[in-house]
Amino acid sequence: MIQSSELILNPDGSVYHLNLKPEHIAHDIIFVGDQNRVEKITQFFDKIEFSAQKREFKTQTGIYKGKRITVMSTGIGPDNIDIVINELDALVNIDLETRQPKEELTSLNIIRIGTSGSLQEDIPVDSFVMSKFGLGLDNMLRSYLIDEVSNSAIEEAFINHTNWDARKGKPYAIKCSEKLEQLIESEKIFKGITATAGGFYGPQGRVLRLGIQDSELNAKMDNFKFEDNRITNLEMETAAIYGLSALLGHNALSFNAIIANRASGTFSEDPYKAVDELIKYVLDKLSK
């Protein structure tokens, strides 16, 4: 039995942070970072059957073209992803009354819709990027036993290419779900490696009043390539989503609307339009 200190439940039996019960979620789940973006997706639904919010975790479940879908805000960063995916998995794969893992496990389909900055000059603002791999620079996933799901070849190539400082922890590389990739694939979408940072300023090479450990890291990432994959963009969630999903047996795929290009110094004139177009694209693919 899983102890109450390890799997914390609220007095009403819902999981602690998300404030959800098993019947509240669909098996197809869309992640967004910003809680205000949840309704930007569910506005397209035919019906909303459930809504809840606790802290930054806002959830709505409803029907889109006959498909039951849950949309959830995760907040920012790999630490939040650790909370969200573990608690979602508990909802479908642990009996919350007996606190025992279920014998028959359920796989969720998790799709992230985010915004990001491109590292490559030829990936323009307002385009879409699909993350073939997530490259975690944050070190969160190293708390788990990840050798069976991580790509050590990419990790070692990146460490050598960037002369990575081991004091920052070892990067990890995780592949996306091939099942979801085939479902939502399009020739119009850029593909590559999405780097996931543990912060927004120094970890992504931004300098305000603090110096950073490697001021050339972004430039090194720009020209890193593994086989046919290059680092397309830098954000704060994808690698953590891929890693925990792979470990727990869920399918995960991450999309980003590119609203800034770090190489050219440009920013989208209408980032909301780019995000809306990505939302509609993913919803239509999921509903089919």
C-alpha cells in the first residue's frame, strides 16, 4: 500500500495539487502552461462538462467533435510537470481507496501546446515546432531511474559538443511518442530537439545583473546536431513531460508556436493568432 505521506489526497478524495478525481479527466489531455490559455482551447468545445482550479492548475474536460478531451494548465517549469504527471498517473493507475497500483495500467495521451523562442534563424516566428526529442538541462528527471528511456548517445554528443559543466548535472534526452507523432504529423511542421531549461533567465542564457556559467551555451546549442536532428527551440517543460510519460507508460508529444526568434531578434506581430492556429490544428487531429 502507498502511504498517505507519499500519495497525498484531499479530504474529498481528490489528488492533492490538481484537486481532481479519476472521473474528471479524459484519456486525451492537452497541457498548456498558462491557466488563461485553458479557455482559449475549450472555447472551441461543443460542451464543457467539468471545471476545476487549484493554484496554477486549472482543468476543464469537455467534448470536441465527439471526442472527450481534458485541457489542463501546468504552470511553468519541470518541477510543476513532476507534480502534474505523477498525479494524473495516480488518477488512472492507482486505486485511490486501497492505495494499491492497478493490475491493468492505463496509458494517457498527453499533448503540450506551448509557445517558445526559436534558436534557428530559418524557423520563423508564427511557425510550429514538433519536439522529436526533449533535451533536459534541468536535472529534475535524474531523480528517477531513467536509463531505459533516455538516449545516451544524444546526451554524450551534447555534453561533448558544449563542453558541459558536470556541476550543473547531466542532461537527459527522451524521444516523443511515435504513436502521437504519426497521428499529428504534418509536412508543414518543423521537427527537432527541444531543449528544456530549469529557469527563464540564466538557464536560457539571459543576462540581467548576474553572470552565467557559460555565456556561449546558446551559440553552442544553435549548431549542435545529432544525426538529422538539431536543437530547434528552448523552453521549460517538454523534456520533463517526455521523460515522466515514458517512464510511466503514457504517450506524449509537444508542440510550440514560435513567437520569437532568438537568432534574428524578431518577435511575432500577433502571437495570439499563431497560438490559436496551433490549437485548432491539434484539436482537429485529435478528434479524428
